[in-house]
Amino acid sequence: MLRRAPELLVEVDSAHQVRVHHDRRIFEFGHHAMSLLDVFYEPRTLAEGVQRLRPRLTGHRAVEELIGTLTSMVNAGVLTTEAPEGYTDLMFPIGGYGLAYLNIAILEDPLRKGLFIKAIEETVTPDDVVLDLGTGSGILALAAARAGARHVYALEPARSGDLAAKVIAHNGYADKVTMIRGWSTTTELPERASVLTTDIVGNDCLDMVIWENLQDARRRLLTPDARLIPESFESYVYLACMPEDMRARHRVLPEHIERWQDRFGMDFSPMLEEDNKRVAGFYERPEKVRHWKRMSEPVPLYDLDLHTDVRKFSDTVTVPVSRSGVVNAAIVFFKGRIGPTTYLSTAPWDGSDRSHWFTAGWAFAHGRTVKPGDRLTLTYHYEGDGRAGVVLDGEETR
């Protein structure tokens, strides 16, 4: 059985030649390399892999090129019969969820996974088949098995899935939990699940495309009456005065242009002009954002039921100013209903230095001086693919 090495950096040039960074070396392969990397993402025999690629092989020369590229990739260890297990030795952030760093951060969070486990205990019954999307360390799959589920299917595309399988077996639930290495959108289950649980919840709750993935799962992998953990979100926004040193990390400011002119003798004004046209989103630690000056109270932004189908949407809200000063950012957080009586809040004041999530915000191109009683208009737009933005009325954007 061949499979792709767990972590690779891949470059493709204009001629579709492929360079792969692996094991601290760089290898160059022919134009079939991308197809081979895709086919052997999951373990397959050589015959199975070639059979899947057969429609692309239009002649004898194409077959020779494919076999030559495959041989080179095996010799380089990019395709291997013995993929390494355990944590990656790559440095953050390249290793993704194969890093010990991220798994430690998630499990050290004193609040989030505990709330998910409580929601699972409130929801799962002995008759349930549970689907856990993005199982990571296996913690939610284990919680579902422990809660009495008839069977659990745990999906994980990242390297951490190999470790999750060991953790599940070590805890005595190997017979009740089936590990599947892959993406839910390309997975078929032997039976439909009556409960879905997942923590692919972003900092701006939709930015990890949870809505899109759950829509696909509802149609193909779940029973019509399946319960979702989480099942809905209430999103809020408030105005803030972001410290200038922090704002200067996310926006090009006039003082940047002056400083760079003095330092380098060059005029970078076009960078400022272009920056003024964009919507500048950012993530920052909640324990920092909670200390920023709040210029308004939070107001409801949008409600989202994950049982509904994905769509683009735009919501415009009016936010009353509650204190004097400068408004230069909007902070967005959500309250997620993850169980019958269980909610998760990502408000900055509910986070700490051990929270594994970040606060989502948008830095405006220009600060606006305000006083109590002023009312500012904000528009939040979601593109239907994980991308979103917040625009202050009157800001020039493209």
C-alpha cells in the first residue's frame, strides 16, 4: 500500500512542473505529480492508484511519464509504504493539526471542550449513531462513545487522526469507534448518523466553512431528523477603539509612509491608497481584546441555524455609541447553542490566555471621533465560502 507523506509543501510552476519540499530537501517531479499526490492521499495499492488515473493516460508516453514520476516520488519518500505516525517534527504552523502544539492548546482550554462534552452527554442516547467531523485528538468521539452511542464514526483528514485512533483504542472504545482518515465531503458511511458533532467552529464562527460542510453532511451522511452539535449561532458586534500599535500591524497608516520615507528615502504612498480600499479583518487574543476601550454595547448581528442551507447574506445594523473617543474597529463574537442547555460564548471577556480561539475583528481605514448618542451603521457580509467582512458606513472599499 502506498500513501502520501503526511506533510508536504508543494510548488507548481507555469509549465505544471512540481517541486515538493520534504525531509528538508526539495524534489522536482513531472506534471503527473499533483495527480499522484491526490490519489495516494489515502493508502492504496499501486494497481488501485493507476486504475484511478487511467482516464488521464491518453497514450503510451503518458503511461511512461506517470510510472517514471511515481518511481521518483517513492524513491524520495514522498510516496511511502510506511508513513510516519505520531506528531510531526515540522515547525508551527506548517505541521497543522499534526503538531503537538495545536493539540496541547486545544486540550488545555479550560472551557471549550468541556462544554462540547456536556452537550454530547445531554444529546446522545444508546440508539444513536454519531458522526464526529474533525475529531483531532478523538476527544468528542470518545465522549460520544462514553455517552452510550451505538457506534461512532470519527473523521480526520490531518495526521492527528492516526494518534486519535490510538487514544480511542487505549481508552477501550476501538470496537465502538471507527476512524476514517479523510474529508467528510469525499466520505461515504455504511449507515446514516443520527447525531453530528464537530468543533470546526471558526473565530468568526463561519470561517472554517462549518455551514458548508454540515449542509453536505445533512444531505448525504445524516438521518433527516439528526441532531447537530452545535446547532445554531447568535452573532454580535460592538465598536471598539483598537490601540494604535495594534492597528498598525493590520493597516497601512500615514505614519508608516512617513517613517519609511525617512528610513529608506522612498515613497510608499500607493500602499496606503490601496490599503484604504480593503476590508481588513484580523484575529487577536481575547485576553488582549477584552482590555480595548469598548465604544458601544454589543448588538445582535445575525442568527444562524445550521439545519438551513448555505447562502450568501448581508446584514446591516445600527450601533449606538456609548462613550466618547475614537472608533477604529468592530469586534464580532458569537454565542453558540451546542446542546439543549449548553452554550459557548466567544466574547473577549469570556476568554482567557488559555482559550484556543482568537477574537475576530475588522480594523477600519480611518478612525472616527464619536460621542454618546451617535449611531454608526455597520454592514456584515458573508460570501458563502468561509469569507466575511465588516464595513463601516462611509468607508471606501472594493
